[in-house]
Amino acid sequence: MKDLFQKKWSVVIIAVFCSILWGSAFPVLKVSYEELQMAPNDVIAKIVFAGARFSLAGLIVLLFIMAKNGKRILVTKRQFFILILLGVVQTSLQYFFFYNGLANVSGMQGAILSSASTFFTVILAHFYYRSDRMSWRKTIGLLAGFMGIVIANWGQELKLSFQWDGEGYMILSGLTAAIATIMAKELATGIHPVTITGWQLTLGGVIMLIVGLPLLDEGAITFTPIGWGLFIYSALLSSIAFTLWYSLLKYNNAGELSIYKFIVPVSGTVMSAMFIPGESLNLFIYLAIAFVALGIIVVNYHGKT
């Protein structure tokens, strides 16, 4: 199993798969807000919805661990404190900004701004790890990937504006995601990646529920059969994607892995065209995919030594 997260071909496949799962969150959340009749400015409803999603996702992972190897779920007091810290940053804080920011920007703007986590991670890794320095190759890969994101949104009536609780929150979500990536790699040594995922999702989700439930207005969230389906899918995509991603982080450089997150906004755009009325694929999307693929190839090409 360890080799699966170290071999180049499998690392690429897993990283791309995780990014596509995260990309699907954009249309899923946008449709969920509408289906569950959540008001765009209802911060508490989104905290509760996110908390319930991540609590369920974390419990799914923990139950999987218990079924496979019950002892792996056990952690020391120090490790539990670290997992609480990760839960606060990776889940509670990041997704407070993400859920509320996404509600106040268009899906296309959200897709562009979500790439901020990639830039922050590469930059933080450059200063934190001697073995993960910035290079011309990484810079060109980043530029190509970002160009793909811009092209993907060029034909979607992108409006450049700034709201603190919109674009500002999306950027802060990217920053907290980058910080959590470094924290998970550095602080959670000695804890199995799947255990990290289960605990930090559960703890982060529970914290959001503790904060949000007492303040939730009656009728702020109205579940329907479709709404339940979207909710369960969003929980499953989190449990699967985070488990695989943390496993990759354990054996690979954070800076290089973060490049694959350029696929997130592009796949999110493609799936939005598939599932959201009024959005459709066009030449811009196909060009964007080509630039993202180019960025990945450039970043991973080392040449002859």
C-alpha cells in the first residue's frame, strides 16, 4: 500500500482523482444552497450544513478504520490535541470561509479564487522545506495552470469585484488550506493518514455544529430527497478525497502535490456545465484543460540527469 502513494504514475492518478472530487463540490454546493432553501446571507445555516457534512464524513472514515484495524483509531493526548488543532484549521476555519464566501460570489469567481491555496502552499513550502524550493520549472507550471483557470472563466461573464465576505473569504479559505497542508505534514507525524482524516473531519465538524446549532433559525435549512442525496455525496467525497490526499502528503512534497489542485476549478467548471442549468462547455473550457495538463507535465518533468 505504501508503494501506491510513492510510485509516480499512481501519485498522479490519485492526485487527479482527489482534485476531480473536490471540483465536484462547486456545483454540488451551489445546487445544495438552492435545493435546501438556504438564504445567501445566512452564515449560521452554512456553518451547520458544513458541520453536519464533515462530521458525517469523519465518522465514515473512523468506522472504516475500526472495521479494518480498531487499534489504529487510538491516539495519545498530545496527538489528540494536534488533531483538534487540525480540525479547527483544516475543517472549521477553512470551510467557514469557503461556504460563506462561495455563497457571495459566482461559481466561476469561486473557482478562480480557490486556486489561491495552490499558490500559498507552494510559497509556504519554499520557505519551510529546503527540499521543496521554488524553481523555474514550478513557476512555469504554476503560470500555465493559472492561465488555464483564467481561460476557463474568460467566457463566463466574470465580474472582477471584491467583497470581504465574498472574494475575501475565498482567499482566506485558500490561506488556511495551505497552512493546514503544512501542519498535517509536520505536526501529525506518527499518526496514520487515514486516522488524521477521520479525526480532523469529525472534530472540525463537531466544533461547527456546537457553534451553529444554538443559533440556527427554524426553517433555515429544508431537506428534500434530492437535498439528502447531495448531502450524503458531499460527505463521501470529503472522506475519500481527504483520506487519499493525506496519504499522498505523507510520502510526497507538499509543493509538487499542490500543483494538481489546478484541476479542481477546471473540473468544477466542467461539472457545473453538466449539472447547472444555463452553463455549457465551450472553446475556453477545452483550452483551459490543455493549459492545466501542460502545467502538470512541466512541473513533473525533470529531464535527464
